[in-house]
Amino acid sequence: MSHYYVNDENLAHKSITQSFELLGERFTLESDLGVFSKDGLDDGSRLLLETIAKSDLGKHILDLGCGIGSIGLLLAYFDKNRQLTLADVNQRALDLAGTNASKLEVVDRVTIVESDVYSQIHSKFDTIVTNPPIRAGKKVTYAMYAGALDHLNEGGRLILVIRKKQGADSCMRYLETLFKEVIRVKQKKGYCILVAQK
């Protein structure tokens, strides 16, 4: 079986158009089989965007495990001063992120990179955001959290969304071993937004 957190070049295609409202605006994104939350904006990403889209995230932001770009592209859309890097291991998702960047007219402020966690990420950022691929396992997700330290500017933040029943409490305890400060800033429908500051 194929998963959204791997590259499956043999998977069939099916053009899917997502349409959803967020923060008083309507958005339409292109999707396909083999990507995360292919049919629409998932509850975790929605809560993350509702929580941080209009807050101060600094100028340089990394969306790690970006999928079709739902989080990173909308962060670019809501603040014209932001420069976004979108990274994922799934090339199909990245191709869709490029299409969606054009739809949202943010191409000039977005860099899209195929990267297995941080393997092709060589910059530092003010903020790293992620809706981590929990089903890929802790080896992957904890590497995303630990690797953030080397890719954040001093005082930078890792911001993530995670479900309580998928290990939010243990994730927070792990983050507390790495970061100066970890805060649970929001909780809704079983999802938690965690902010870890370097």
C-alpha cells in the first residue's frame, strides 16, 4: 500500500480540487491520490493556520512535510513579507504545491524542495512549521523535531500540530528535552498546537 510520506511513482492519478473557507476567505487547491488529506483541509492543519496565520512568525519560514502546500502557501498568502520554503519527500505533493503556489500568486516568495526530513535543507529559519506525518513513525517525526534546532535562528520556533491520542503529551515531553521553552498554545477537537522555542 502506498503512503503519502513516501514517493510512489507508480500510483495512479486522480485530479481532485479542494475548496474550503479559512479565516473569512475561500481557497481552492489542487490535489491528487497519494498525498496527505487529499480531499480537503484536515482539522489539524486548519487549527494550526487559524492559530498562527496572522501572527508574527518572522520572515523566513520552513514548512516541513508540506504536502500540497496547504500550510506553507497560505502562510505566504496571509503575509506578503514572508519567504517560505516548502519541503517534502513526496514529489507528487511538491508538484501540486507548485501548482497551488501559482493559484495563490505566491510563487515569487516560495521555494519548493524535495527533501527527506532536513537532508536538502541548508538554511536557517525564524520559524519551522509542521503537521508531522505521525504514521511514518517516531524515527521520522522525532528527527523532524530534533533537527529543527540546527535549522532555526537563535530564538526561532518550531510550531507543530499533533493529536492528543497520537502522542501529544509524549511529544511535548520530548520537545522539552531539546528546546528552551515549550508551550501548548491551543487545544481543540483533540488536536494540540505546540510551540517550542530555541
